[in-house]
Amino acid sequence: MPYVDISKFENIKALSDSICEYSRLKCEYGSEDLSEIVSEVEETLKTALSRVKEAAIDKELAIKEPNDLEKIHRLRAEGPRKLWDSFDKDTYREKLEGAFLSRIAGCTLGAPVEFWTVESMENWAEYIGDAFPPIDYWSDIKNPSDLRYEKSKCYDYTRKGLNGVPVDDDIVYTLLGLLIAEDSGVNFTTEDVGKSWIKYLPYACTAEDIALKNLKKGIPALEAADVDNPYCQWIGADIRSDTWAYMAPAYPEKAAEMAYKDAYLSHRRNGIYGEMFFSATQSAAFVVDNAVDALKIGLTEIPQQCALYKDIEWALNVGTDIKNYKEARLAVEKHFIGMSGVHTNNNACLTVFGLMIGGNDVTKVLSEIVAMGMDNDCTAATAGSIVGAIVGIKGVPEHWYKNFNNTVLSYLIGKDEFKIDDLINRFMKQAVEVFKL
């Protein structure tokens, strides 16, 4: 569906900036009080925002994209739902280690260049003498002393600086998902998710930030995504998808159900489907031998007529002809004109392309996806989880995880540091519980 002409938004922002700066200038020149004019502008913008919020939506599309889990289930394609009859701890552990460590590697590789343009990354790699697309962590990075999430220096994400897993929200939400299940059980509710967010999450971004603030205002968890939230279809939910697959391996229906309950706190429609789709895909990756099969199974857990389903189908169809990161980025830019760079759907297609280009080569998957840009720490983390589960820890090159030193840092309240081997054991404990259901 075409967006409003993006240049109109740019013009509105330019006008707003000009009003601010001319107001300052006129004050400096001794103009009389401009408060009345500025108030008029504010009221005009509030009126425009109210009109946009009240604009009618396509009712037929809304029926195809429900927020209710039962309705979502009725609109699914046929799927396997559960792929293992019994739980093999040894197979599971080997696959889990591959998935978790590859996820962390993809995130850590993409984090210092998150949202950089392709050209900026290419130029930086040439300047520091690194291969591009990157086949190892960056040897150097701009502003190495700057802090990410008030904790880890940018230097900590480089090959020379890596000593333990530095902080990133993609990894933090994987840890938070585990805490939710440990606190409330594997049959947790969306209300339980909200309680854990209040308990452990000090701050958040976009849709998660709004949901967290709404919770703190006393808005019920089941309504937290509905109030003042224009980001409800952005990527924030699907970066929280991994935990549920780790706890429901080879059980895509259960993984997607857990993802739904988590996503519902902050997202709606395709934002919810993004988390469900990738949870189901990662769950299937514990069984299949290639990412395309896992992705197709993942699709069977979301509505067939929703935008995300159609976009993933498009990516799978055209992906056979896409050979590298440049072609992938160009295809997405042409297909999603006007869409935010942190939306669920366009980033999901980049993830698909990276998996198709890289196959079962973990390094190539991470390398190509990070080179595609956009929300590339998120996309590389998700793709890493999928390919890592397929190949297991034996298929993950050691250079991606040897400097993790069994340590993951976090900004969760009261949970500054986790041990990787302990996390693996804790995920296994929850997976055993899921298989008892």
C-alpha cells in the first residue's frame, strides 16, 4: 500500500525547524512575545495529529490481519505444528549453542554500524583495511569511547576490544524472555510479560518504550500497545523472537504462541506476526537442514493474507536471483518505498535474502546481512539464530565466539551479567517443561 509522499514529511519537519529557529532569531532581535504564534502552531499540529489518528482504516484488511490469537490460527496455512515426538537433550543442546552464539555474533557484528548506509560501511572498511562484507568483527570503529546503552564502549564490539558479549537490546530481550518464563512459567500471559518488564526493564525504545511507559501509568498490559503507539508494526517485537524458539525447539506452533503473548504487550498486526513468524522459523531450524524450509514452516503460523506473509513470499520468490548485499538492499528499497527503516516487514525480507545468499555458511550469512544495512544488528542476530540452529555449534566458526569468554553483559535491573553455559542450561530446563505440555 503506497505511503503518503515522504517529501511531505520532510517539508513538515523543515517548516517546524524553521519556526523554531526564526522564533529564536526574532527574540534575539527584540521582537515582542511570540508565544501566541507558537501556541497556534502547536494547536494546528495537534489537530492534524488527531485527524490522522481518526482516519478510517480498511476494514476488510483488518479482518485479514487480526490481533486475536484464535483468529490468527483460523487464518493460517496448514503446517507441521510440532516436529519432534520426543526431546533429545544432546541434539537440542548442540543446536541451541549454535543458535545462541550465532545470534550474539550477528548482533555484535552489526551493533557498531547499526543504520549506517551501505556506502558508509564500504568506505569505513576500506579506510581501516577490513574485508567487506565483513568476515570477522570490525578491527576498528568510529568513536571507540562512546557508550552504547550506557554500559559498553563501542571499542568493546571490535575484534581487539571484544572480551565478553557487550550490551545490546536484541540480546537483552532474549535474556528477558528467559526471566519471564522462569518467573511465571512457560504458560505465562501477556500480563506476566508486563510484570517482568516493570521488574527488569529500565528503559526501552519506540513501541517498547511506549508500552513500558503505559504500564507505569497503570494502563493494563492488554491495552499497553494501543495508546499513543505509532510504532506497533516496527521491528521491536521480532527481535524478541528467539527465546521462545529456544524453549520450544521443533515446536513451531508453541514457539509462535509464546511469541504472540510477548508481542501483544507492545505490538499489533504485522508487528505481532513478525515475532510469531521468526519464533516459528527458528523453532523449525532445530530440525530442518536449510533456512528456506524453516522460513516456509514459519509462514504457516501467521495469517496467509497479512502483509508480512505476502512480503516474505515475495522475498522467497525473488531471492533466488539475488546474489549479494547490494542487490538485496536495492530490491527492498524498491519494494518498500516510504517504509521506515525499522519496520518489521522490510527488515524481515533482508533477513530472508541474507539466509538465501549465505545458505548454511554462518560467516556468509552474517557478513551479507550486516552489509545490507538498515536495522542490521537485529537482522543479523535473527539470521544467526536460524542458521546457527541448523548447523549447530560444530558449524559455527570459532572466531565468532572465542572471545565471548562465557559472559554476556546486560542492562536489566539487578541482572548485569550472565554466564553463557548457565543460560544454555536454563533454556534447556524450560524446553523440557514445554515438552511436557
